[in-house]
Amino acid sequence: MSSETVLSADLLLKSQRGIDMTLSEFDNEIRKDYNVVCGCDEAGRGPLAGDVFAAAVIFDKDTVIEGINDSKKLTAKKREELFDEIMEKAVDFSIQTATVEEIEDINILNAAMLAMKRAVEDMDTKPDVCLIDGNKTPEGLECPAIAVVKGDAKSQAVAAASILAKVARDRYMEQMAEQYPEYRFEKHKGYGTKLHYQMIDQYGPCGIHRMSFLKKYYAKKNGH
């Protein structure tokens, strides 16, 4: 069973104040208490369609990757470049998913937690601690977990996981665009854009739409 822990008061205060600390330095602060540090993040909680992805990444203490940051702050081209560098330089990494069916069955938050748990457990290297982006941690991890709010802008390992998950999901949605070309998934990656809603109105939902996410839209559209 995992135990959820918290950041030391000193490190938490530094991170909240934005005290000058690089993302790799943040992870090295964690290594004062835990030798093998894993960063974990998800991608795809918000879209109307497609699986939710998660990645877990472990670096050694001397690895520093220039330009790494929260995936949402990077261009698609930069994410693609960093994707390969992260995989090359990581001690270990894993990218996993939870399916649309699982999202519908257990809700998106629990599905995202499940994907993150799968990513951590899929690695051959077992971490001493997992840094989880956000304010919640997956249940059932075999190591302590620390929820780090805005962790993808604080921790190199979490930022790297954010990039792996985002790039992998974008590539998956491009594959889905080939399977369902009328929805233009390559353009919006399943998010609720004007174009996406127009395509749903024209063609109806397809096999990878999250129907629970469309309930409010259909209720509003039908005047309920």
C-alpha cells in the first residue's frame, strides 16, 4: 500500500514563493530524502473524446535537460524534440492509458489516476517516491507519493512525464483522425472546440467519444 506524504515545509515554502530553483534542483532536494525519484503526469482529462494518457519518468541526479517545462507552455515542435531526448536520457520511463470505456465506468479523475498508477508500475525501476502533478495521488502505489500542485513547472521529472504523455496522446489522436476523418481530430485532439462541436452536430458521436462529457451539451442543445 502506498503512503501519501507531503513536501517538507522548507521546500514547499520555496516552491510556493517561486524562489530561484531549477526544475532539476527541485528534484535533487527531494533526493535528500528519497534516492529514486519518479515524476508522473497525465494528458487528456479535458477532451470530449479519446483515452487519457499518463507517463512516469525517472532521471538520475546529474541529468539536466535544457528547455524542459510544463508541456502546455511548449510548442508542438519543441515537445517532439524533447520527447526523444527524455526517452534517451531517462533511467526509466513508461507511457500508459486508461480507455474511454474506463473513463465512462469510473469517471475521468479515477481513470487518470489509474493511468498514472499503470505508468509507475510498468517501469522496471522501482521508485522510492513518486511526484504526482496536481493535488491528488493514485491509490495503491507501492511507494510514497507526493502531490505537487503545478508540479510540471517545478519538477524536471514531472515536466518530462507531462511531455511524454502529451506527445503520446497527440500522436494517438492523429491515428484516430485516420480512423474517424470526419471529426478532424488532428486539428483539436478531441478538445471541445467550435470545430469539434460542429462535427459532432453534423455526424453524431463516434466510438471514441466520452458520452458522459457530452451530456450537458446535449441537454443544453435540447433545451433542458
